[in-house]
Amino acid sequence: MMNTSMNKACKVLPGTIIKGKWHGNTYRILKMLGCGATGSVYLIESSKGYAALKISENSMGITSEVNVLKRLAKVQGSCLGPSLIDVDDWFNTASGKMLPFYVMEYVKGEHFIQFIKNNGAIWIDVLILQLLSNLEELHQSGWVFGDLKPDNLIVTGPPPKIRCIDVGGTTINGRSIKEFTEFFDRGYWELGTRKAEPKYDLFAVGMIIINAVFQKRFSKKGNSKEQLMQIINSHPFLNERKQVLTKALFGSYSSALEMKQDLLHHVSNANLQRKRNVQAQSKPKRTANNRKRKKKKSKGLIETLVIMVCLAFLYSLYIFATLL
């Protein structure tokens, strides 16, 4: 299923004060940050500053996400998800329903695509390498992110650092993916199942790179493999990373670490090749400059000799005139 639905009971107006039934903490709603299949997320103000609050009618969904955040807090990579602050229930007088919610760290920054748009494609490799490190930690702990897409990636900093948010789609390895977005779902492209495994996330990483380059999404038409290969071949940035992308999209990588090492190897080789190209281009220029300097030096020497001869001749005339 896609993250497009929104439950009306979870629609809360800015300025609303939410008070937890059990812990008694109060939060003031500032604005909506996003909504999905499992609820709505709001920017809130609390006694300890800004935070994010997710509220839903789906108590099982909220419980599942809270458990994921608790589990991620134990994983070495602290960038895998926002830290958990509070879990409670709130009685919505407008709807007459008791709604579960949780409060988490507000990750402030730019969304992945917007950051690339503002700073250039040169940052794609850097941020994807960071993402792959985070995913390796997640996969090693027995979880798959599932609904991995640019919307769930925030770039904080400086220095630029990628953070994963919205863990609603995070699924235990081996189970069926809970949430997905078609463009980043290998099932939609008929290139694999929706079974939670590292390869599922790595397919999404490949599609995130494509999305970052074109900054738009397109629908499946005909043979998915041929269509994606045409897309990769149509752009120099993607074509340079063809080997990495095809292995990610077609399930050849067994781990995020393997994909990271491949991408890192490509980046290193590309930088080395660029350095060689610059040196090759600058060498003729240096030779030409040397020739110009030598020519200028020779010309200066000749001019000095001419001046010296002229001065010697004039001095001779002066001596001759004095003797007379």
C-alpha cells in the first residue's frame, strides 16, 4: 500500500494543546509535517523545546513504531531514526476518540532531493555512502527500512549528514513489507517480491539515486528492466555508475556494505581519472608557457646586448670627442 491516506480523526489544528493521559505532558501543535497510512506527524512545542509528534487511530501501528524506535536506539548507527521522547494517549474532544501518540526528536534540515537541488549532484555519492552505512547497521540488527524514499531522508548539518525519519515501514527481516511507495518498490517494477530483506532496501537506494538526478518520478512502461536501463544510459551521472545501479536494482548485492564498497571504489577511480585528465590537459599548457617564457627571455637578452653595444658606441664617441 502507498502512504497517501490520512485519517480525519488525526487532523489537529495548529494551536491545539495535547495533554497526555498517563504522563500528563503537554504539547502545543505548531504545524503538520506530514501524513501517511499510519497517522499524522506534527511539529510541536514542549517545555523542552521543539519536537515531532505522531498521532494515529491505529494503536497497533503506533506501538509497532515505538518498538522500532526503541530497537533502533540500541543500534550503533544513531542516524537510523529520531530518538523517542514520550508515548501516551490523548482524548480528542472534537472526534470523541482516545488517540495514541508518541513524541520524538525533531530532525531539522533539508529533504534529500531539495538538498541535492540546492547544492548539486556532487553530494549524491557522499550522502548515499552515509545512507548505506546506516542501512548496514539496520540490517545487521535484523530489520529492513521498507518504505525507503527521499521523503524519509533529511540532510542536517553542517557538515551535511543524512538522517532517516518516519520508521513506519520498518519491518523485521523475512516478513512482508508493511508500507511502500511504488516508485521505490521492487514489487511495483516486477523486479522482486515484497519480502523484507536487505536487497529490498538496496533496490530503493538505486531508485533514490535515479530520482535525485532527474528530480521527478515516472511510471512503469513495458519491460521494467529495459526501461530502467534506458534511463540509466540516458544520463552521464547515472551511466558512470551503471555497474553499481544495475547490481542494486537487479538484486546482485547481498548487503549494504557490499554496495557501499562498490560505490566507494567507483568514486575513488573516478576522482583518480579526473586528476589524470587535468594533468594531461595542463601539461601542454605548461610546455607552451615554458616556450613563451624562453622566447621572452631570449628577446630580453638580445635587447640588453643591443643596449650595451649602443652605450659602448656612444661612450667611444664621447672619448674620441674629448681627445680632439
